[in-house]
Amino acid sequence: MIKLAIDAMGGDFAPYIVIEGVIKALTEDSSLYIYLYGDKYLIEEIIQKKTKINNKILKKIQNKITIVHTPFFLEAGIKHIREELRDNQQHSMFLALRAAQIEEADGVVSAGPTQALILASFLIIKTLKGISRIALAPIFSNLDNKQKILLDAGGNTDLKPEHLVNFAICASIMAQELLKIKKPIVKLLNIGSEKTKGRTFEKNAFHLLEKNNFILFKGNEEPQNILNTEADILLSDGFTSNIVLKSYEGALTITFQAIKKILTKNYLKKIISKILFSKELQKIKKKLDNKEIGGAMLLGLNKIVIKAHGNSNSYAFYNAIKQAKILIQQNFLKKIEKHLITENK
Amino acid sequence: MIKLAIDAMGGDFAPYIVIEGVIKALTEDSSLYIYLYGDKYLIEEIIQKKTKINNKILKKIQNKITIVHTPFFLEAGIKHIREELRDNQQHSMFLALRAAQIEEADGVVSAGPTQALILASFLIIKTLKGISRIALAPIFSNLDNKQKILLDAGGNTDLKPEHLVNFAICASIMAQELLKIKKPIVKLLNIGSEKTKGRTFEKNAFHLLEKNNFILFKGNEEPQNILNTEADILLSDGFTSNIVLKSYEGALTITFQAIKKILTKNYLKKIISKILFSKELQKIKKKLDNKEIGGAMLLGLNKIVIKAHGNSNSYAFYNAIKQAKILIQQNFLKKIEKHLITENK
């Protein structure tokens, strides 16, 4: 039995899509047990509605869920997370993390505010022995639909090279278990391909990554290539990856705005574009938007914690649950431990 | 009389476009005097060809040029610049810099390899008193054709906040003199708009920029907004600005490739696109490419040094000469000195 603690109230469409995702996961997988943290009345009402038409589903899930009531949850955009943690531990996210910490649950899934989840996980669950930071590792899709892991996409703006090496080890095993890649290729995001390029941080990280026997390190990757990189795992600090993502976002938005203007400049052009091109343009725009797939993993923690995207639909949330389950089942944390290197704090 | 030392052999189309630019500058401006460093025979041949049809031009320029012969010049992509400097000081770029150092010339223009020009300037010409680094400050064009300065676009991957403040002071005066902006707006490239965002570097730089009375600092700018920012000067370290430029480059290349594929998928679409859209698409692509305008300035040096783009045409090179002239005429270096802050090395 795998027990997951789920923050029912996190995310833009919670608790509705969370419950939908949970029901789908439970009906497909009898080895799961779910603790749901949130507004009991609302949750029960949704479950009732969802199972009214299908009594079989209700039977399948009714002994697989425990609802733990709390009226408190974290709003998107929450600041002062430390103060929240000090003043009110009854927020649905905190309760879910606490359940994992006291080993009532094997892992946690939440679509709540990212920075809150990272900080609260760090403080409640704590890091693995020898690791001092937590990285956020979302999965993205390449232009050829190959999936890759980008990290750190979280809040570590100032990292040490040793932190990055440990994240690379965690991500390599994550790629093996979740993406089924036997020998995941790791590359370092940098401003040039030579090992002498970049800041002191990149130069030292290159050296450490190169000499690590567990990691299949294939050197630097420049930011213009991230949509068709050979890498399964792209490494950088949280500042740089954020700069890259926001630059891509900006360039794509502006380009598509400009092209739309050209293609719809007058009535004739509008009609022709709609008939001939609009469908495919929509498709490529969506693809280039390069959104995260499923849940992002919080690497470095003592327990499995998956961050589902804030605007997840129920299928994405279901996928995040599946990710958590696989990683627990595959003994992810045990597998990592023996490969970690010592960090200079 | 303003005397400029010009590296005749630097850039993809040297010495041809360099000579063309020099001739244009000299015919328009009688206050200029040019030292040309490079292959005397080649240079004289080009001057002869260019002035054969128009004797007036020859008369105007013949007493305004001294050609200093050297068979040596730096190829694009040169490495081991320190070794070159030690072993052969006769490269055209080094001779031009030396002329400024011994005050034979008031400034230098070169389209030669960027990193070589930065390092050789640093070693030959030296920095202004109190400044320990050199920044490369190119001028870019916004979507609305407003010009802005981006720095550091050079090799300073690890900067201190104080360096950035001094660069911001230099760039503010550069914007006043070259872009004719009375109160240039300065913003800091960062991953969020709040002052608490970014690395320790950005947080400390924000604080110093905010309290500096000379700089009109308006906070952080996120990378998705750089093509329509209100800022006249965008600050970052050389690593981050390189990451941003390469991300934009990558996103634009991939998007236009994808769109071209859609618009030319079959013969009919190809014809229609060509008739209705291709001209405007070309135009917007060129605009979004957001290429540098004129020359980039090397900030922090004891003399005016302008880096013309490696693939400059003669008009761009002429513009770089004009930039150098204006900055010398306006006493740029004297104006900077009194505003600089003390740097922690």
C-alpha cells in the first residue's frame, strides 16, 4: 500500500480538479491510499457528485480515502511563508507535509504556491543527509516530443557547484524511473560550449560533473538550443533558468503577436489566414510554449514531494499522483543516497 | 583636431569597409584626423580606387590620413590573446591601442575580435582611476525604434555590484551624449520586479543603484520585456545578458523556422504567402532580430574605444567613427570621473 498525502486546496481549480485526479488514480490503482487535506464539506460534496452516476467508482474509492478537515489553505501569491508556518500550521499544504514527516504518508502532492511548497518542505520534511538545498525539477517537452528535466527551476538563485552535482545525481535517477531513460544525458546551461566558458560557478561545476562517475555528463548547452537539445537533464541555478524561461516567453509572445498582426491586417488576409494557416499556427504556438508536463519534483528532500502545476487540469494532477507513486515504489530516495557527494556549505 | 587610431584590418570585410567608412567620415568632417593601422599597400590601393572617379574627395582626405604599415592582424576567433600580446605587438589592433595610450590619438575604433579588443584595451590603455573592469556597451533598438544601451555585453561573468553602478554612471553619460536623452532611465535585469528578487548580486546592486543620486534608477526589468522596456539602459553581468541574448536568438530562430514551414507547406500556400505576407514577415523578423546599432562602447577605459560590429558595413563603421568623435568632443571621460563610486575589489 502506498499512502499519499494530498493538499486538496492548492491550485487554481482546487479542490475540484484535485478530487477528479484522485478519483481517477484510485479507480485505476488499488495499491494507493489517499489522505486529503482541506475543506471536508466541499470535498465530500464533489466526491458525491462525481460518483453519483457511477456507484462502482464509489465502492472502489470509499475505503481508500481519509479526509482531514481544515478550513485553512494558502492563496496563490502568498508572501511571508515563514510567518504563516509559525502562526498557523493548519493550512492544508502544511498538514499534508506534516503527514509525510511523521511517516503517516509516503509522499506528498500539492498544486499550491511553489515557493511556499519549497520552503515548507524544507522546514517540515527536511533534506536528505548530506544535502543542504532543494531544487525544483519540472519536466518539459522538446520539439521532437522527447521529455527532459530542467533544474533548478526553483528559488536557488545562489548555488554552489556541489549542490548542482547532487541535483544532477537526483535528476538522473528521476529520469531513469519516470522517463525510462537508462543513461540520461546531463548538460550544463552555459554561454559557450568550451569548458572554460561561464562564471566561476559554471567552470567549477563543469569540473565536478566531468569527474563524477555516476553522471553521464556531455558538457555545456547554450540557451539557443534548449528546445532541441540532446540532453535529458539541463542544469543551471534557479536564477539562470528563470532568465532563460522568461526570455523564451518574451520572444515567443512578441513574435506571435507580430505575426498575427501581419496575417490579419485586413479582411481578405484574415479570411485566408484563418482557412489556410490558423489551425497549424495554434498548434505550433502551443508546442513552442513548451509547458511543463505533469508534476515537478522537489529534489533533495527526505520524502517524495511533487508540485503539480498551479493551473493543472485533473489529468495533469492525476499524472502528478502517478509520478509520486512510481518514485515511492521504485525506492527513489534509497537509490539516490549512495551516489551523493559531500557538499561544502 | 580630433585624432582617431583605426584598426584597418579588423572585421569580416576589412580593410575594404573600414576605408569606405573612413573616407565618408573625413569628407563630412574636417575636424577629424585618422591614423590607419594595417597593410599599407592594400589600404592605398583601396583609397586610390575609391577616389579615382572623384578627385575632390582625394584632395579632402589626403592630408588627413597617416597609414602605419603592419602585416599582422588578429583573425576572428583568435584565442590566447595574452600570448599574442606578449609575442607580437605589431598586430594592427594593438598598434591602434598603443597610439591612444601614448596620446598620439584621442580614441580608437576597431571591428576586430571582441574579447581581444577588451583584453588588449585593458592591458594597453588601462582603466579609469577607481574602475577595475571594462564593460561592453552596445546600443540596441526597441520595437518602437527607441535606442537603448545594454551592458555588460562583454566578458565580465562575475561582477561586483559596485562595478555595475560605475558602469551605469558611464552608460548614463553615454546615453546623454550619443542618444541625446537628458535623464536616461536605468533598470536592472532581474527575475522579478520586487527589490528582494534575484541573487545576492542583484539585491545589493538594487540597493546601491537606488541610493545613487546621479542615476535615474527605476527598478528591475524582467527578460520578457526587454524589447519594449521603458529603460534607456539595461544592466546585468556579462553572463546573464549573454544568456538573454542567446535565448531570444534561439526562440526567434525556431519560431520563424516553424512558421515558414507552415506558410510554405504546399505550392498553393507558398504562392499565397509570398504575395500576401512574405515582405512584412521579413521586415518584422529583421526588426525582432534586434541587432546592435553602430558601435559598442568599451566603458571604464582611460580612452575612448569603440568596437564596431565584426560584420559592419561601411555605414556602420562610419557611425562608429562618429560615435568616437562625439564622445571625445563632449569630454566624455572628464564628465564621468566626478560621479564614480569607490569599488571594493
